[in-house]
Amino acid sequence: MPLDGILGCGRIAIIKFIFMSKKNFAVVYTVKNESRLLPSAIEYYLAAGCSRIYIFFDGTTDNTRDIVGDYDGVRLNESIRPNNLADLPSWITQIVPWWETDMDVRKRINTYFATKSAFSDGIEWVLCVDPDEIMVPNINTKININLIPDFLEKIPEDVDQILVRNLELIPTVAELNNPFKSSAIFLNRFPMTELFWRYSSALMRRLLGSPRLHAWYDYLFYRLRFFNALPRLMVHPVSKEKIPASYFLGYSNHKSFVRSSFYGDYNFVVHKWVKYKSSPKNMFCGFLLHYDLFDYKYMVSKFGQRSESMLLVVFYFRYMLASVARETSLDQAKEFFLKYIAITDRKRIDVLLRKKIVVEVKIISEFFDSIGKKKY
């Protein structure tokens, strides 16, 4: 179903201020059971100048629809089945056979149609993210209605895509209500280290073959790099299998803004748009705060719903997290989370801050403190 027929939701007065922003932009989500995070994420993006939010429900069974229905500027739909639609780019027709089994395929297709709709509606930029990701132009700023539009205003006209590097959250407690309000410690980025790691890790992947052996290489690389300041060796609560993890427990690259006018020229591959008819001109700018594993219940919910076929070849650690989520009790999952993922010792956090392995980013927590229970 094309997005042209999707109805808007809500009657919130702040939307009239949003359309006064300099550069308008849209955000696209493909979600399953994200009632804990999505409302707050929407509030942030509306406050930061977002013109439109496209939400595609992908097997959602919780009350997310009811919760987000009050926000203006939101467009709701189910994941789009493109089987009977005309004028599809060939990259979509090639991946349609995996529509039923692969959420990333559905996300790619949803984002294409959202970007096409944004272009029709005169929205210049489109950002595809997950509900646990908050884009900020810089980490020392104040949230206002022109925050992201001002950022986009400064992008050169010949840049088609902005690649936004992620900063991964370090959780500090076992459980909390709103990570955007209560979390502020993130892994720092080390470009030269990452450059060497990417090339060496790619080589080791080919040489070692085994995803598990490759995970051991990544674990040992960063353990040596930081002189054991951030060990990431975990043990499965049930099988007792050792689980080596890299510096990044999520992903180590970026998400992207794209100019909507290029929806037909590029191929969307979840994290960014790549060459289809032509290649985008890219620019690295801004930060994406990634609240990936903010507490143990979210970890269980997020990974418990993932299938056993989840890309083991590439993401060994994430595959093992899914195993922990499915095969342990809540108490066991909580113990695992506190022992291996969260850092609850403030002295240890202070050491990591001094060594600049982590960085404290307070702008989002301060924003949610300032708005209290106000809804945009």
C-alpha cells in the first residue's frame, strides 16, 4: 500500500512551529513492540524540528499504536508488501522473496516508500533510525525547534547523504524507566584504532572462517588496545560457554540522512544508501546516541523475539545474546546483564572517563528532565 493514503494522527499545537523550521526532515521507523522507547524518541525529534515521522509496524503486538496515536506529524502503517506494486526499482524486486523471513528486508522497503512519500510532500531530508537511537548534531548543545534544521542548513548542496556515527550506551543500572532521561555514559570513538581494526578484522574473518574464532580476535584486539580497561568476556548462564565480545556490543558504523529527491537513485541497505543508478556523495557529520542495551528487561525483550537464524556468520555476539534471552530466567538474565554488560561501579566509570574510553553526554537526559511529563 502506498504511503499516500496513510492518515495522520493527533492534534498537537507544536506542529505549526515545526513547519517554520529552515530545513525540514522526516524520521522513519520500522518497529516491533517498542512502546517503552518510541514515544520518548518521537518527543525528542519533534522538539528538535522534525516535520514528519513515518512508523511502520512489523508484527507489533503491544500497545505502541495507541501510545503514538496522539502525536501530530506521525504517519502510521504496516510494513509494506510490494508484490503487486508497479515501478519498483530492481533492488527491491530482488529482495522481495525474503520479505516474510527478514525484518531488514521489510525495513529497506519501508524506508524506500517513506522517502518517496517525503519527497512528494516537499520534505528534503530523511533519517532512518531505530527507536533506541537519538541523532544529535553535536554532544554539547541545547535542544530547540531548529536544532537539526540548522544542522542540515549547513550541509553543502552537493552532499546527498550524511553518515552519522553512533556512540554506544554503557548502562549503569539493571533497570530503569526511560533511558533517554537516565543514561549519559557512552563509548568513545577512536578513528585510527577502528581503521586498523576493520582491516585486520576483515582479514581474520576470511582466515579463521569460524564466527566464534573471529569474535575471539575482536575481543583480544580491544582488550590489548585498552590494556584490559574494558574486558568483554562473558559466560552463558546455562551452557557456560564463553562469549567473547568486541569493544562494540552493537554496531560500529553509522546511520544516515539522505536527500529525499534521490529515493530512486540509491539502494537502501539499513544503515545507509548505496549505489543503484548512481553513487551518493557522502559526508560524515553529527552523532547518533545508541541506547542499545539500556537495561536487562529490554535486552530480554529485544533479543528474545529474534529468530535463531539471526546472521550468526556476522554477528556472533548478538546471536549469543539472543540465546541468553531465550534460554534463561529473568533473574539469570539480570545477573548476566549486571555482571557483563552494565558498569555499576562509579569509580570504574571515572577511570574510563579519565582514559577517554567513555564520554559523558548529558544533553538528552537534561532535555527530558526539562520537559517532565509534557508531550509534544
